[in-house]
Amino acid sequence: MDIAYFVADRADAQAAKAQLVERYGEVPVDACEVLVALGGDGVMLDAMHAVMDQDIPVYGMNFGSVGFLMNEPCEDDLPARLRRAERATIHPLRATGTLATGRTFESLAINEVSLLRETRQTAKIRISIDDTVRLDTLAADGVIVATPAGSTAYNFSAHGPILPLDAQLLALTPISAFRPRRWRGALLRHSSKVQFEVLEPQKRPVSVVADNKEFRDAVKVTVCEATDKRLTMLFDEGRALDERILTEQFHTD
């Protein structure tokens, strides 16, 4: 099996790569059958972004702090494990918008798209779903649109719901909502178009973050599923992502 590697800048991950290359070889990313990511969840996301347009499955080994999207680090029988691995196929989110300068942007996000206040001032954001205003003013630290794959990340830390991988839903979750104080967010169809309008952008500037890309001073943002993009993650037998998501919902620590 032709394997390429995407490796975190840390000693243990680099050492693991050297041993894996010695045992199983290495090819360039554009010639590989599988891309093996060595690091934490952030490296896994970067690896998937790197092959976003190439339909190459990504298998992660955890050398990070959380590793929710990763498998346990093990060098033995890697090609056989890759052949037996369970597949999880996801579509990322596409965020498009306009900044205060008039410049437009577009970015893809595998986990979530977040709107975040830039200063001490609470952000004020109008939220529309499929061109219908659903919340005229959200006053909060920000708001998140999360995929099922990303629902256990920042979304969950903001008290958003965990979504099964096949739920075909998106989580819309406020961050420290001030008004309406009791609004806890919404579950949306995966095909929904979520539109945000930043109110008072000069007084209350807002950044948009799509996974690890930030765009400052946004005024309008639209988020929808990128149906033209498909990503495949590989998991060891019995460690599929949908099982981890289910397990996480019963985690009590």
C-alpha cells in the first residue's frame, strides 16, 4: 500500500514517522492511497484540508492531547489495519462573506464555522435561515455552526449538542448568550443556508473562523454544506467515529 504522511512538529510524531517510513516506505501525497496523519486533532484537520480536492482517505494516529478524530498510535501491521479500517465520509461547511473593507472571502471548515467578538463589546448578530430571519438580534460572545464531526469540539464546549455522524443535521450554538439569555441554539437540516449579519460592526467588530482560518471585521457571512466536497476518515475496527460520538454522550467525567 502506498502511504504518505502528514506530521506534527513534535519529537514523538517525527520519530514515529521515521520508524513507519523505514517499515512501510513513503510516497508523495499526490501518489498515495492513504494519508497518515501523526499528531492531534488539529493535525488531522490540516491533513484533511491538504487533500480536500484529491479524494484521499486520511488515517490519524494520536500524538496530541485529545485525539478524538485519531486512532491509537501503533506501528504494527499498518497496511493491514488500513485495509480493514472503517470509513467515515463527511462534507465540510463552506463559509462565504464580506468584510468591512468590502473584500469577500470563502473558506471550508470540517469542524465548525465560528463568529467571535473581537473586543470587550458583546457581538450583536442577526441570524437568518434560508433567507428567513429567525433571530433579529443575538447579543453574545459569538455563535457556532458545527458539523456532526465537529459537534464534540468547540460546539460541545459551548454546551451545544453532540450529533451522530449520520444525523444530517447542523448545530447552531450561541457562545455565552446575553440576549436572548435563554436561547440555547437550534438543530438545522444539513441542507440549510445559515446567514449572519453583524450589527454595529464598527462598534462591535466580529471575526469569522473556519476551522483554523480567521477573517477579521466581517459584516455578512453565509454558511452552508459544501456538497461538492467529500472527505473520508479511516478508523480502526471498533473505533469508528459514530461509536465515539455515541460514547461521548454518556461520558460523565
